[in-house]
Amino acid sequence: MRSLSSLPAQIGDDQRTFLEPTDHETPIPADLPAARDRLLVVLEPRPRSVERRDTLPRSRHADASTLERWLGELRGPQVEVSLPKFRIEPAESLRLGDALQSLGIHLAFGDRADFSGMTRSDPGLKISDVFHKGFIEVDEKGTEAAAATAVVMMERGMAMPSASPVPFVADHPFLFMVRDTRSGMVLFMGRMAQPSGE
């Protein structure tokens, strides 16, 4: 793994909200404004020891209630955040037709679908498939996700003063997500397995 100085970019020597959990399993989150009403949240694995650098919460920790608890605890000393720049974009669109039908959305895909409110005549339309493609890019300018324009925002809320910021260096695997600050909904979520680019 490369040292921090050789990572592609350092994202903001900005001071952000930080949480130092009391247990040794909860990831360490830091938040960064991403765009209007959006927040990039980075979850660093615990502990920060070299032996456990590849341990990162997986599915058993990533349920909605656990994420909500972690994100609800975003408070504490200031941090100086250093992230590698990255872009994640799937080569192909996701096909969601089967997934939506397995969730119970059948009428729109069947012969009894009624889209007459969307057309002048009723040509017998139904949905054949649904495709989705998105991307997330984090660089020295900020965070851009999907088609949204990235705008670097001022830190929200009051932060506790700190004599010297705690370093938050994401030079090993970490979770990240873009979260809507009004609804709390997680819009994008991913795992950076090799932030060194190797």
C-alpha cells in the first residue's frame, strides 16, 4: 500500500465533524458537504491497527438501523480529512425489471398495465424493463454523484472547538455514502477496497 503522500489527491484539509466511538468495532465516521442538501460520509474501520486494516464492516453491520445509529453519532472533535480521489462508475447499466417485479410491482409490467394518463391514445403500453446507471466521483473539487452538480458547502451546524484537528486518513479500505441531509436517505453507498490504487 502506498503512503498517503503518493495517493492521487488529498481531499480538503478541512475540519469536519468526527466521532471517536467508545467500542472497538464501530467504524469511525467523518462527514463532508457534497452538494446542496447532500453529505459525503466516510466510515473508517476500527481499530486502526495495521493487522486489521482489511477488516471493514460488511453486510452484518450495514443494516439500516446500524447505519442510522452511526450517522446519528456524528459529533466530537474536529478532523483533518485526507481521502484518495476516486471515481466509481459501472461499465453497464443495472437491469432492475426482475428486481422490481420480485418486490411486488407486477401490474406495470403486465398486459393489464394502464398508462393512458401518459399518452393521448391507449397503445397498450407496459414496462418491459428498467435500467439504472449512476456514478460517484470524489476529487479535490468535492463530490459529484449521478447528474448532480457538486458544490462544496460550508460545514453545517455547530462543531465543538478543537485545539488541533485529529487526522482522518483514509489510506486503507473504507465505506462511503452520499446522504440527503433533509430526509436522511442514503442515496449512494459503496466500499473502497484499495484506496491506494494498487
